Amino acid sequence: MNVFRLTGDLSHLAAIIILLLKIWKSRSCAGISGKSQILFAIVFTTRYLDLLTSFISLYNTSMKLIYVGCAYATVYLIYVKFRATYDGNHDSFRVEFLIVPVGGLAVLINHSFAPLEILWTFSIYLESVAILPQLFMISKTGEAETITTHYLFCLGLYRALYLFNWVWRFYFEGFFDMIAIVAGLVQTVLYCDFFYLYVTKVLKGKKLSLPA
Amino acid sequence: SLRDSAKDEL
């Protein structure tokens, strides 16, 4: 464990909690892409099946359970409890255009052809594009609530911090995982446009609205 | 293995 991975995990946890609290307290999921949340639930489910097969540490197990639990709770709030506030018209990204190519890529490019490994690889590739429906929805509505921008900032920051974690692990442990690194780079690059708007607008107290 | 040590990441 290193400072980048720990702050990355905490940033990820913060994002998940911010979103869950935003929906729960405002009793509304307006502006939130339910499709992205479904993709995140799939990401955690396919990645954390090793909860059933191996124990790494209390931290590892508890964080995984929190992530999976919050992901499903968020999907439940969006599609069941507060479904009346779900903005389906603007959440129109065709997720099959993500899942099919990612599934194919996971079968073609992986570290080994074992089921858990293929699922882990699928999860890594899917996570790198899972935010696209959310970013697409914001581009369609032309704006985002400030709390939603804080959620996205923490979510984007987490994988950026993981990139530093991988530099650290390569330098000090000689460890690197090309699949995770390339997917993490793609994932972080997808946030660059948002990061620019967040820093130049939201941090100056303005509302995030498009076109910039 | 190299892969296993990746698995300790979330």
C-alpha cells in the first residue's frame, strides 16, 4: 500500500458516498445517469468475485463489500425508489456499444484465459468507459448540479491517483500491470474535459454549464 | 505471481 493508492481508494469511496447521499437526501436522481451506475455495479460484481475465493486483508474485503453494496444501493434508488425523478430521456447512451466491444477485448487481450481472469479484465476495461453515459447525459442536458460535479471530480481523481500508484509500484516493487495501466490512462483521459471545466468553473463558484 | 499482487488492488 502507498499514499497514492490509499488516497485513490478514499477518493473513490468519497465519490460513491457523495452520490448515494445526494440521491438519498434530495430524494432525486435528476441529472444522474442510471446507465453509468448499472455499469459500475457490473464492474464491481465482475471484479470482486474473488471475495468468494481469497482473503487478502480486512481493508481489501471491507472496501470491496462497501463498493458493491453502495453500487447496488445507488442503482436501487435510481430505478426503484426514486424512479419518478429518473431522467430517462437524457440518459440515452447506447451501453451495448460499450459492453460488446469491452467483452470482446477482454476475451482477446488478457493475462490468462481463466474465468476469473477474463471477468477481472472485462471489469477493468468496462470501468475505463463506464462514466461515458454520465458525461454524455451532462452534454445533453447542458449542465450538472454542483454536487454531481464533486462526485465526478472524486471519481476521476481516484484513477488518476492510481496512475501515480502504478508509477510508485513500478519504481519500488518492479510491479506493473499493463492492462490496468492502459485502461486507467484511458479512463483518466476521458475526464480531462470535465476536469478543465471543474477547475475553471466550479472551483470559482460558477455552475457547470455547457457549451463552455 | 505478478498477477496475484495486482489483485490486492481494489
